[in-house]
Amino acid sequence: MDTVTSLDKFRVPIGNQEIELQQFIFEAGGMPLLRTRIRERSRFTIFDIDPATAARWGKVLSDWAATQPGGAEAQGEAD
């Protein structure tokens, strides 16, 4: 059986989408994937991405947030 582990789940303040990040490991083997599930009411969008893509995507998101008012620094203080 494939193994799915929830890493984080949260709601976006504007738009109220629910985002869940999961680690997805296939029983048959291969590399673990990061599954990003976005729920908008009854509609789901799902991305399964490899570690290199996750690292690039994450870096761009973090870099952008750090340059915005109330960005990464403010989020880090709230944790």
C-alpha cells in the first residue's frame, strides 16, 4: 500500500482555499514525492512534485515572501 503522510494543512486567508502538503511514497518504490492538494469548495487540484522541483518552488516562494510587507519575517515571529 502506498504511504501518505500529512506534513501541513492550512487555509489561505484570501480565497479560503484549503492547502495540504503530504509526503507520498509509492509501495512499488521510486522517489518520494511532495503532494500538494488545494481544495476550493468541492474542487481539488493536486500536484505531485519531485524533491528538486519542491526545492526550487519553495525557494522562489520564500524569496518572494521575504520581500513583501508582513512576509516571511513576520510569519516567523508568529510561529
